Amino acid sequence: MLAERTLGGDALKKAVALPEGENINEWIASH
């Protein structure tokens, strides 16, 4: 995947991680 090659697997996971206290449905809808 291009994103993994350019960002690295760990950075990509952090970029899309659900922030603490955030509603998962709202997070998915906005991202």
C-alpha cells in the first residue's frame, strides 16, 4: 500500500486511531 510505504505502518495506525473519549460512529463519519 502506498500509504504504508510513505508513512510507515505504525504512523498510519496512529493517524487513524480513535482518540480517547471519541464516539466511534462520529469518528468514522468524519474520517
